[in-house]
Amino acid sequence: MNDPSGNDRPLTIWLVAGEESGDQLGAKLIRSLRALSPEPLALAGVGGDAMAAEGMASLFPLEDVAVIGYLAVAARLRLLMRRIRQTVQACVAARPDVLVIIDSPGFTHAVASRVRRKLPGLPVVDYVSPSVWAWRPWRAKTMRGYIDHVLALLPFEPDAHRRLGGPTCTYVGHPLIERLPELRPGPAEDRDRQAAVPVLAVLPGSRRSEIERLMPIFGAALARVRDRGQAFTVELPAVARHRALIERLAGSWPVRPRLIDGEAAKLATFRRARAALAASGTVTLELALAGVPMVVAYQVPKIEEVIVRRLIQVPTIVLPNLILGENAIPELIQAECTPERLADALAPLLPEGPARAAQEAALARLDATMRLPDGDDPSRSAARIVLAAAGRQRPTAP
């Protein structure tokens, strides 16, 4: 592409991620951009180890901005604001052909809105829509002021943005679609699912607060299922940074789990698990695509519950339910998240029966709902839109 000044230079793409999951998405996007671009690329921005491995140097360590939760943000607010200013200044100085922000809206949208004020002609693509369909829906219309195109991971999000007056939004596919071979059981794992003493996968969350709140409830629920005469073994994929805590809390469970370490071993558990008990989160979509019937639970402190209930505007917090458009997976939230109710919902999923069959039939519909029409993979679909956006006239300072 020719620079307006008359000098030739590579197609320049700026990418800004704000946490590890965005770094992983960014790395796959970079690979697809290089594969599809008809000309050399110059990449810069903010990312982590995965994006660095694909040849993009980060302005600063990703850990500086990868914070979650109001208290954590407040504690590092000065550093966060400094990193936002630094990112904006560097992006404006670079005059890229396109800016791609990746998830982490608290950080990335602060960057994008400030860049737009300084470079109003710069195309901005948002890879991963904020959950405007669930809470703070007014954000969709606000985003139109500084985002040109949203790349959605969930198939219902384009309709949500149209309804809410948001930017142009295209479903590019969830990254888990690219991992279906890792999630689907082979013949031996299918036999494991039918074993007389099957594997029950238990996933109490990835954050310390979730683990501390849910593990005692989950352990008591498993005891009640066992006391009904159902035999099973428990496998618990452990988040590495919280393994010691998980091991300590699991020590009091009457049904002792086998702790599973590492991503590959976790996916192996999913492939052979008969059923699962899981905290709400992305893991429910992993389990659903692996065809594992499950019960989903969640609890937050009372004060957070009051705030969340006023903000949440969807009938379910379980991703597969949202994608399917029905509450196929039982979810027990807040006061309903008790050992007795969890056991009542989980026990019917272990033997063959109507509850298990109904959930298996619902999960089998996910593929058709999430598959891209042309059979493309998500990162390539996203890369095509980014390259199209970068083909616009290079922005100039006002």
C-alpha cells in the first residue's frame, strides 16, 4: 500500500489486547493475517507471549493491564491510565492502516475512543463484542462513535447489535470451533463414557473467590449423589495458580477427586466424562461442544447479587443456553446453588434417561448453530475483515 506522502511502506496493523485470552486470539489472527495478506505486514501494539511469538513486540508487559475486578483496577488505576496514554500516543504516531482491539473492553475501548478523537479516519475493528446483550446495553450505541466493525464470537451477537443500535457486527466464529478435534471423544473415550463407574468432571471456576465459594457446595453435592447409590469417579482440572487451594479444599470432600493438571489433560477429561458439574463461564461451552451433559452453578456475595440482578438482562447466564436459545442446561444460581438442588439436577445425568437424552439432543444442535456458513475457521474469517478495513484510505491527523 502507498503512503499518502508518496513513500511505500508495509501494510501497518496495530493490535491491542488486554489479557491472556486476547493474546491467544491475537496470535491466531496474526497468523491468518500473514497467510491472507497480499503484501508484507508491519505489526505493533500491546500483547503477550503468544503475539510476541508471532513477531509482534509489545509496548509493555501485558501483565500491566491484565487486571480483573473493581478492586484490582482501583489498586492499579494510575498505572492503567499511564499505559492507556502510552498506547494512544504510540498508535497515533504510527498512523497505522487499521487498529484492532481485542476483548478487555475496560482497557481496549479506552484506547480506541481516544485514538478515534486524534485520528478520526482510522478504521477500528473490535475483535470480541462486549456483552451488551446481557448488561449495560447502551454501550452498543456508544461504540458506534469509535468502532467501525465488531467481530463477534457468538452467533446471536450481530442481531443484538442491530437491535441496540451498535456498530456493524459480523459473526466470525468462536475460537473453540477450531479445537473441535481436541474436544470430541474417540472410540476408546466413548467407551469410557459408558463405563459402569463413569468419570464426573467437576469445575469450580478459575478465580480464587469462585473456588472458595463453590468447592464446599460441590463437595457436599457429590456426597449426596453418591449416597443415592450412584458410583462415579471425580476428575477436577485444577488451575495451576490455585492448585494448593484446590487440593486443600478437596481434602474435606467425602468423594476425593483426582486433580488434573494442564490443558491437554483437561480436554482428555472432557472427552471421557459422562457428566459435569461446573461453575458458569467459557468452560460450559467447552463441555457442551464435547457433548458432556452438565449442571451449571454460580454464587456471588449478596452485595454483588443486588447489583448484578439489576444489570443483567438475559434469561440465562450459561453460554450454550444463550446460543441455543433455550435453557437446555440446568443452572442453579445464588440461593438455588445448594448441595441438595445440585444433587437433584446432577443425579439424573449419570444413567441413561430422559434428562440425559434431552440435554444430549440439545448439545448436538450446537455445531450447526456455531459453524460458519462457508466452513471457514474463525481466525481467517476475522483476518479477512481486518484486511478489508485496512484497505481504506490511510488516516491523516486532523
